[in-house]
Amino acid sequence: MKSTELVEKITTICRQPGLSPETALGQAIDCLARARPSWHWIGIYILIDDQTLVLGPYRGEPTEHTRIEVGHGVCGTAVAENANQIVADVRELQNYIACSLHTRSEIVVLIRSGERVIGQFDIDSDIEAAFGKDDEKLLEELSPVVAPLVEGILK
């Protein structure tokens, strides 16, 4: 599926009346997972009190990393540096928090409300260098679509 079609489909999902924020985000992640099968783990972490990322809806193997402190791992580094992260080979990182021994690459794209970081997409692949600028652009386009739902969870 083309990125523009995927953004449109996920926008429709996220704007469905009557769905809880968690349900809508879960359905959006399901749609991403179907469209990008090489992304073996897709999750949204929600930033609580500017200090801790808490795992929200996700698809993939269960993880023990349901809370990540800002500054730790790829996810925490993204918030600390206020910048998206694309890691071609996670085995080269000293600060890496492994969710799966099979993960080879990771992308983290921040979700914002205005200028404030409120969460992030965290996506893993078992393929080295699986993520590029096109993937980052797609997730950046989805960020304002899912931001109101993340805010709904924060309330």
C-alpha cells in the first residue's frame, strides 16, 4: 500500500466516532502492521511527566520494556535529544534496550502536541537497515493524526 493511501486509511480509523483512544490507536497499529509486514514490532509509547515513556497499544511479541526512562535506549534518547532516531543496526549501540534478540533495526518518530513531545512511534525490524527517510516521513505524517488520541490517553 502506498504511503498516501496508508495515511488516509489510518486517518479514517483515528477519526471514527465512538472508539476509545486505546482502541483507535490499536486499530491504527494493526493497519500499519498489515501494510508493512517487515515491521515485526510496532508500538506507541506515551510520555508521562516528561520523565518516563509508558507503553501504549502495540503489536508484536510481548515486551518487558513497558516503562523506559528518558535518556535510556533508542526511545529515551529520541525524547532526550528531541529528535527522531533511525538505527540501521541496533547491535552497534551501547545504550540499546533489546525487546527481541531478533531485532536488527529500529525507528523512533516523536509524536507532538504543538512543540511538546507527548509520545512516539517505536518500530523494530529483524532486517538490518530496514528503515529510511520515507518511513520517517510516513510516521511524521501520522504523528499529528494520532496525537489527539495520545492526548486522550494522557487525560
